[in-house]
Amino acid sequence: MEETFPFHFPLSASLLSLLSTLLFLLDVALDVWAIVSLYQDGEYVYMGVLIALLLCSSILVHVFSWIWYSDPETSTDKFVWKYGLIGPLHVFQLGLFLRFTSLVELSLCKLKQRGYHFQEGVAVCLKHDLSMLRLFETFSESVPQLVLMITFTMQEQELQLFTACKIAASLMSIAVSVLFYHREMRDFIPEDQEMGWSSSAVFFLWNLLLITPRVLAVALFASILPCYIAAHFLSWWVLLFLWAWRQKTDFMDTEGSEWLYRATVGLIWYFSWFNVSKGKTKVKSIIYHVCMGADMGLLLGLWFWKRSVESACLSSLPVNPYILIGGLPALYITGLLLKLLYYWKFHPKRLLTSLRFKDRDETISADVESQQTFAGIQKRMTSMAVNFYY
């Protein structure tokens, strides 16, 4: 691995890896706490939906993790490989724990042996795979779970300060996850284009302001017309899945896994834009945001109309409906303006002709028309780096 990927794994990356592991364990504990709370409150339907969301998300993430673990270069745990435990661990939804354990082991070795390049290539590859897996988990678990929380709050007609803080913290956590993924992509570009605090703040804000109205619009619609939210999601997901296929993504090693990746991209696009193809995507991004903006207006309009028709049967909302109707589109437009500002002022604009990894003398051709072929982690990292610039 070191001959193939002689990356540098700095001390700061080791500390961040340890922190991300603690946050992962905290996320698992909070999921258990949410299930127990719903059970104690007698909300068995919501508890069942939450468990289903968690299981589906976990299965999806572990399928990707298992596929990526089929390449032995990405594993640092020889014991697991020796006794054939990769499959059973993923079947029992423990694959991410294995990945975090391997990364923590390498991070601790780095902390103990400063200056000594101990399997740093393996650590960097694990870190990038975990970044992608956590992005999948964010939009397949955290975002739907947040929609469920807001839907439950609106139907209960009671918004406590603690609940409002949880919703706000969850929205910021989602935006931070996207930011962390984006910062991981910055490992592929020259140091003079590294992401500073100002660009990170703008990136975080425009993602927060675009994701928040989308999540709230879906949750409001689900709270008043719960029977139609599944049809709405499936309709959009099919269209977005076909759009991902039309863009001819080439992220995975096999045709079957590539179709799974496109299906996951469709799920992410239901909530947020995510670039998956080579070439300039300005027109694609404009089409996406226009469609999502129109859909958000439709969802809010149907929600407001339904509440107006049945106002006599419904209790008053914890938030003024007119604030939501006017505020959410305003947030979305502000997010679009900040996104334009980010790509105008902060995003790297130099066209990639080769990938130059930090602290590394070698380069890998990344031309759009390049005939080089890669597989496994090398292919995924190259694809992520090329797509990053557009």
C-alpha cells in the first residue's frame, strides 16, 4: 500500500480521526436514546418508522463498506482477514466499527511515533472511504430521522425549547458532515488552495440555508399529508436515479455496485446537490436548484392550503404559518446567493490535468479523456478528486 499511496497522514488528521470516532459512538447512543424515548411515550408507529430508517440506512452503508473491503489494500486488520470475519461483521452491522477501530489504531500509532510514516497510505485511504460512508449515512439516516422528528413535533402542536435546539443542532450537524466531506476533497489539491476558515464558513452557511428549507418543507408536507409523502419521495427518487444514470457515473468497480451508487446518489439529491460526474456541471446545478425550489414551493403551498381548509379541526401551530411560507423560500434564495459567492471567490478554479496529493511528489493523470484505468480505492479517490473541481 505504501508503494502505491505514499500519502502523508499529519498529526491533526490523527486527532480528527479520534474525534470523528467519538462522534460516531455518540450518534449511535443518541439513536438508541431516541428509540427508547418514543417507546416510553407510547409512540409505537414513530418508533417503528425510526427503527426501519435506521436499519435501511445501516444496511445500505454496510453494503458499500463490504464492497470496498473486498480490496485487501484497504484493510489494516490482518486478523479479520485471516479468519474470514469481514462478511459476518458486515452482516451484523459492525463494519463501520471495524473501520473506525482500524483508523483509531493507525491514529494512535501516529501519535506514539511522530515523524514515522507508519502505514499512512492505509490511514488516508480508510479516512476517505469513511468520509464517503458517513456522507451516505447522513442523507440516508440523519436527514430522514430529522424529517421524522419535525413531523412528529408539528403533529403534536408543541415546540419546546429543547426540541427546537435539537432540530437546529441536527441541521447544523448535517451541514458540518457535508463540509467535512468537502474538506476531505481538498487533500487532492495544491496547498495554496487549501480551505480556510472564511471559505469553510461560507460553504457551511450555504449548505445549511439550502438544506434547512428543503428538510422543513418535506416535514411540513408529511405532517399534514402523511399518506402522500412516500409517493412524493419515490417519484422524485426515480427521476433523480435516472438522471444519475444519464450522467454515466463511474465510481464503483462493477456494474451492479455502480447501479447501487446511482440509487444512493438519487437519495442524496432528494435533499442536496452532490456532484458525481466529470465535466462542468453549472447547467445541471441550475436545473437541479430550479426544480427543487419549485418543488419546495409546491410542498409549502399544499401544506398551507390543507391547513387552511381544515383549520377548524386542527390546533394552532407552534410557529406562525406565514413565517414559514415567507421565511423558507427566503432562506433558500439566500443559500443560493451564498453558493454563488463561494464558487466565485473561494472554490478552486484551476482545471485539473493531474492529481497531486499533498506531501507527495508523484502525480496521477486526471484528464477527462485520460486512458488510465484504476480500481478499488485508487479509482474512488481519483473520481472524487476529478469531480471536486466542477
